[in-house]
Amino acid sequence: MRITEVRTHLLEAPLSEPFAYSRAWYASRTAMLVEITTDTGVTGWGECYGPARMTQAIVQAMKPWLIGANPLHTERIWQQIYADLRDHGQKGLLIEALSGIDIALWDVKGKHFQVPIYDLLGGPVRTAVQCYATGLYRRKQGNPLDYLTEEAVGYVEEGFHAVKLKVGFGIADDIAAVRAVRAAIGPDIGLMIDANHAYDAVAAIQLGRAVEDQNIAWFEEPVPPEDLHGYRSVKAALSIPIAGGECEFTRFGFRDVFVGHALDIVQPDTCAAGGITECKKIADMAATFGIRYNPHVWGTGIGIAASLQLMATLPTHTPTALSSQAPILELDQTEHPIRHAILTQPLVHTRGGLAIPAGPGLGIDINRDALDAFRASA
Ligand code: CA
């Protein structure tokens, strides 16, 4: 079996209303998909997290190394590309590009053997996951305390058991938003906060202490990803669990996070940290160090499906059978016209739960008409 073609699909869609997190506004959504075809007619799909035009260029540059290779050799291909580029790209865009390629290869492998990827990873520990709603971003119009509480209540009414609120807009502003959202959703719904590394450790500890009485499920990316000392300071100062890792890459990057016990919850993105091959290894390391693994997900149905296949095989966080806590899926609820449109059957939650697709490979089929409809201009 040989790889015959590697195509990239750069997609873009404007948003009806821009939204902001702590560091930037979004006015459009992009996606960078990888399509790998083979001499047996099997086609696999992957997705790269990160700046789409840059990851597209890197995947295109990696293409000559892939043409003619055996697509079943996911481990060999990963090792070869990583070793060839080690001197120039141990983190960031190169690993994001490699992630999309690796996911596409696993999709090929599952389709070739006519089994879901989780069968190839050792079999499913679970067939469905609970999801939390990622949303509660800032808008150009309106009072945040009004629209954030209204949006949060909407997620609860949809059946979500947990919601994540963006913070990082100034400590007083954040405290008001956290208290308003907690009051609106009541005491029984999980509430996470995510600063997207807007703060240093001093400010993050100030915010954390001010909202410790609000039963926060986790405080995500309080400080920049490279500041592991800052992470440890925040973690030591607060009773709130500390999460992060969407800006970390490969088992080598996460090794320092684990050894330093910088996080309570680690969040590698399957489309960024090295694909399914690498994230399985990172997840095994997380379990070894007793650190919870809840993947970061910010993409289309391909990224969601890849995360679900991996999550099928992850151990529970707590080992006690009667009260075990399973990994939870991040389900982005912000506007993303491409997210579901590229799938023939969208991955839609039911009362906050999502079944893991059981079909071959990623268990999804691509709607090619949608690829044409959203194709970005070069
Ligand atoms: Ca985040």
C-alpha cells in the first residue's frame, strides 16, 4: 500500500458577529484539512490546528517525503519527519502540520482494516463522552453580564453539565463575570475559566483567590505556556485545579510539564501536539504522572472525531469504579460555519453527551460540496 497524493484544503468563512477572547477578536473562522489518497483507493482526512496558511505551506513542503510511503506505517513516518526537522521545529507550526498528516494516516489505516481507530489503539474503554460547552466570549455590543449569563443559561437548557467562561479582561471585570455566570447557572453546573494566558502569576493568583468560593472546576491557561514556574506558583497558591497544554507539543514538551507537576489537567490538542500517534503517548505519560487528560478541541468535525477516537481509549481520571471520572470533551459552541458542514453526518451532542463514531477510521464522511463552498482564496 502506497500514498499517491497529499492534498491540503484551506477553508474560510466570515462570521455573522465577531467575538473576542482575552488576546484577539475573531471575524472569521479558518480550517486546514489534509487529504491523503492511496493506491488502493482509500482516502484519509486530517486537520491542523494553528495558522491555516502557514500549516498548509508546511504540509505541502512535507509532501515529497510522504508520496510512495506505506500509509500504515504511522509510527515510522512520524519518527522520520520529526527526526528530519528536529533541528528546526520541535514545537509549533511543524508539529501542527505533522499532526494533520498523522490523523489522516490513522484514518487511512482504520479504513484499510475496516475498524475504528480506537480498535487499532487497543479497544474502547467507553463508547460515548460527556461534553462541556466552550463559549461565553465577548461581543462588540451589549453588557457582558447580560449576554454571558443568557448564553450560559442556554447551554444548561441544552443539557450541558459544564460550561467554560473566557476571562483575562481585567481582574475586576473577570470577577464580576464569574460571579454573574455562577449565579445564573446555579451551584450544580461545572464552571471552568480560561484566561488564554492573559496574566502573569501575580495577577492570576489575585483572580483565582477572588473566585475560589465560586466552585471553579479548573482555571485554564492562567499564564503563558512557556512559564512553567508561573504555573507552579499559581497551582501552589490556589485550591482551584490548574489546566493548560493547548500550546505545548509532543511528549518531549509535555515531559517538562509532567516532571515539574506544573498542571493538574493537561489539554493537548490532537491536531497540534503531534496527532494521534503522539497524543496517545502523551496521554499514557499523563496517566503515569497522575495528571488528568482532557483534550483541547478547536476545529471542525475532523478534529472533534480525532479527539473522540483517542478519548475512547483513555483511562478514567479516578480509578475507583463506583465514582470514576471520565475525560470530558471540549465542544466549541461559538459560530463556525465550516465545523459541521464538511461532514455528511454532523457530530451533534445530545443533552451534553456525544457518541464516539464506530465506523472505520475516524468514523466520519466528508461532504466535498462544502469544501468547495468554503474554499479560501489563495
Ligand atoms: Ca483554551
